[in-house]
Amino acid sequence: MARKGLPTCYIRWVRGFLSDRKASVSWQGSTSRKRTFSEGLPQGSVLAPILWLIFMDDLLEDAPPGSSPFAFADDTTSGAPQELRATGLRTVRLHYSQLQITSTDGASPAKSRLV
């Protein structure tokens, strides 16, 4: 976020927003013990999509030359022009590999395919 030029006060606020988050589950009159969450973004938060875009921006900017990455919500697609079919396929595979390595959770092979 600092590399993107966001003010330090925003970075500190987001760090505080994501730190020391606790939650419990209540069901039929019983409540679980509180659990601390140190990873991920709060589901339903208006900040979650914005923070995801900031995170993904670096991955998309570092795409190999000749690839065309696109991202929406939590989906990422990478393509290459038809005229670069032979090298484009290698480029897209390389970008997919980079996303797997860089991702904290890893790309999901079950949900991924090369078309």
C-alpha cells in the first residue's frame, strides 16, 4: 500500500482493521469460544474488495510480456493474442505458475483450466 502512495494513516487504519479480529458462532442457544483471525479479509466488509484489488494489482502488473491478465472479484484470467498462439500459451502458463507461487492460498487447480 505504501508503494501505491497511500498515506501512512490509511495503512495504519487498515492494519488495525485487520489485526486482532475475533469471532464466535451462536447456534440454538450455545455460543462457541472466540477465535482470533489473523488471515483473510472480513466477509461482507466494504473494504474487502478494495484491499483485494490493491493486493492483486502487483500480481497483475508483474504479468509476463504478451499476456493479458484480467481480474474480477476473486477470479483471475490471463490470455494471449491468437497470433501469438505458440508463445502465448507458454506465456499464459508462466503467468498461472507465478500466480500460484505468489498467492498466499495458492490457485485452486480444481477451479482452474487452460482453454
